[in-house]
Amino acid sequence: MTELFDFSSAHEFELSRHAAVRVAQRCIPDDVVALVLEFADIDYPAMQGRRRLKLSHRRVGELMSEGFDYALVDKARSVELIVGQGDRVVTALRCDPMPLRRTRPSRQRRSAQARREMAHV
């Protein structure tokens, strides 16, 4: 096993009490938390100086091409971590890895008769 694959023992992480409860409720394995902490390339600022970490589609492809377990990477792509100071995990949540595009609802066409009826109301 190479150093690249032994990431969970190399990257120690600390969970807050709230994060431990959320990880257990959402059935997120510790390997997935370690993978996201180690390889996350999307880093957004969050409230109170915290950060939101998750894997991009590009990083998921890189990890799979490097030989990481498909099931592990697949689980990690739908996990987002909120991290505080010192890489302490504050909470973990599931997110949709491929969100749907938001589209406007299509306008319904009304017949000429329906428009006339609405004009008389």
C-alpha cells in the first residue's frame, strides 16, 4: 500500500460532539471524512470564520484514476464538511453531487377564448 492510499492514518482529524452525532446519523464513515479533509478542493467561507469543504467533479475523477476505491470516492463526493479552526470538523452533511439546473416554470398558453373569458372577469 502506497502513502497515497494510506491517507486516513496520515491525516488525523478531530470531530466536535455535534459532528460526531451528525456523522453517525448520516452514516458517514471516518474514511470518507478523512478523504474529504485531505483532498477537498472546493473551499468556501462559512459563518463565524469556518470553511465548507467538498470534492469537485474534477478531483473525484483524479482520485478514481489514481486507484482509490470507487465506493469510498462515490460516498465522499456527496459529503460536505464544515470545518472550524485547526481543521476541527464542526458538522458534516450530505449534499447532492449533481444538483439539477433551476429552470423557470414554463408559461401555459391560453387559447383566445380563455383570454377573452379572463378579460371579462
